[in-house]
Amino acid sequence: MKIFAIESSCDETACAVVEDGRRVLSSVIASQVEEHRLYGGVVPEIASRRHAEAITGVADKALSDAGVSLDGIDAVAVTYAPGLIGALLIGVNFAKGIALAKNKPLIPVHHLRSHIAANYIAHPSLEPPFLCLVVSGGHSHIIEVQSYTEFRVLGRTRDDAAGEAYDKAARALGYPYPGGVEIDRAAKRGDKTHYKLPRPKVVGSPYDFSFSGLKTAVVNLIHNAGQKGEAVVKEDVAAAFQDAVSEILVSRTMAAAAETRAKTLVLAGGVSANSGLRARMQAACETQEVALYMPPLSLCGDNAAMVGAQGYYEFRAGNTASMDLNAVASLSIER
Ligand code: KG4
Ligand code: ZN
């Protein structure tokens, strides 16, 4: 079954053709990041406009790269939630147009489910059930993936998402948007013991996260140094921050793995590209004898191949939509 997939939830316009949920025939991504960088973050109105301009060309390229026409595909899958509402609407309406014109099934895909499904592309033997840490710019969840389409959230962030904390800390340090990858790069050159940063806990919720205090600690560190007329060693702050975030994410995820007796752990989302997180999770999984699956760097960020992968399993579960499908800015992965 060939699925034409569309992703437009944030600042990447992406289309792909994916066969049977696992084989990527094409994957095209048009990133808007250069333009948003001017403003230090994603400007929703600009994102919507750029999606509208880019989507036809991206779709055409995805079809021609795959060597198929719209008549040759079996269904259209699209990210419909969660995300920037105006951005999502471009993809949803484009998908509806194809489904209506070509009389193809329309498959709505939840963005976090698709991030998890990126791993099905990379790891042909991976199947649910497993435990998953999904860390992106908008979400930080520990999720029990019970089947391809059934999920239970065990833990979540109470304030900032991990990626959001990375981007805000990076901004305070003067790195350009998106700052996650900049901190990751700088951290490799820094001394993580030079500065002490907190590991905030959520009382009574062992699998929940709180990152806003950590971000504030970085801002205060820079501010206090500035007041004394000193400059912080940026690489050392980056290293301390990366150490704190990865320790928090790994310790809570491994506690959840022990509690649920999970034998398989999967990483997903943009922050799963982080080298500190990957290394620490690898080491923890070896110690705890848990099999670890991570997406390749090319599938960590937003793309449409992962939408085509999850779309296949949604279709098999009977989860199709009619022409009244709407985009939803905020929606639990469990529904
Ligand atoms: O999943 P994603 O591409 O978009 C959302 O669904 O939000 O995640 C984007 C987030 C951004 O906050 C970005 O800074 C972060 O992932 N990110 C990283 C790295 N690469 C991307 N954070 C830390 N280290 C990285 N190497
Ligand atoms: Zn994402």
C-alpha cells in the first residue's frame, strides 16, 4: 500500500511516499528555519504563508522522486494535530483536496505518533509494545506504546518541553534559533562541572518533568555574571545544561522502564538527535539490559516519511477521516 504523506505542523513543509509503513519511496522537506531565525523563533503567521507557497512544489517533487502519480497512490495521510493551527490547516486542506479529487482515503495522523513511527522506518524488526520517550520542541512525554495505535502517557512536562528549554537556554547564551543543536555542539567542547545547575523534580510524580526552572537557572547564571562584569564560559554552560537535561530525561525514563518492566525503549522527536541524550540513554539501557532504538538523525526532526509510516498503521486500524476533518492545535496522543 502506497501512502502519500503530508506534514506542516510547524516550520517544515514536507511530503513523502511510503510503502506499507516501512519503505520510504521519497521524502522531501522544505525548511523555513532561515526566515524564522531572523525573529528568534517560529512566527506562526509566516509559517502558514510559507507552507501555502511551498506545498505544491514539495508534493510534486515527492511524487516524481517516488516515480508515482496521485492516481498510483492508495491513500493520503496528513498531520492534523497537534501544532500551529494555521500551519496544520495548510496540510490538512491540501490533503483533503487530493483525497476528494482522486477519491482516495484520508488518514489523519497525530504528530507525536508519527515521531514514534520514524523508528519503524529505521528499525524493520521494531514492533509495539515498548516504552517511548518523545522529546520535541513542543512535547516531552514518557509513553507506553501498547500497539501501533494505542498509547498511555506515564509522564509529561509540567511546563517547558525539552526542546523549548534547549532553545530558550540557547537564546540566553546568544546562539541563533533553533538553539538545541547549537548547545549540543558547544557542549562537546565545554566542562560540565564548571557550573552547577539544578535537576528539578515534580513532587509526587516520578515520571513528570519540569524544565522551566532549569532554563531560569541558566538565565540567572548569565545575568549574575553580567552584573559582576564577567562573561560566562558559554561552552561550559552548554555542557552543564546538556548534562542536566539528559540526566533528568534518562533517570525518569529508566525509572518508568523498571516499574513497567519494559524490555524495549524507543527515543523519538527532535531532541532525540541530541548527542548527550543518546549517549547517556545508551549507557543506561546497557546497564539495565533494555534494548534501545533511536531514529537516525535524518528522521529525528519533522518530516513526512514518519507520517506515511504511522498513517499505514492508522489505516489498518480503520482510522480514516471524512471531508469534515479539521486541524487541532492541542490533542492528547491517547485519543
Ligand atoms: O520534533 P521537532 O523537529 O519539532 C517539534 O515537533 O517540535 O523538534 C524540534 C526541537 C527544537 O526545539 C530543537 O532545538 C530540538 O528539537 N533539537 C535539539 C537537537 N536537534 C533538534 N535539541 C537538542 N539537541 C539537538 N541536537
Ligand atoms: Zn515534531
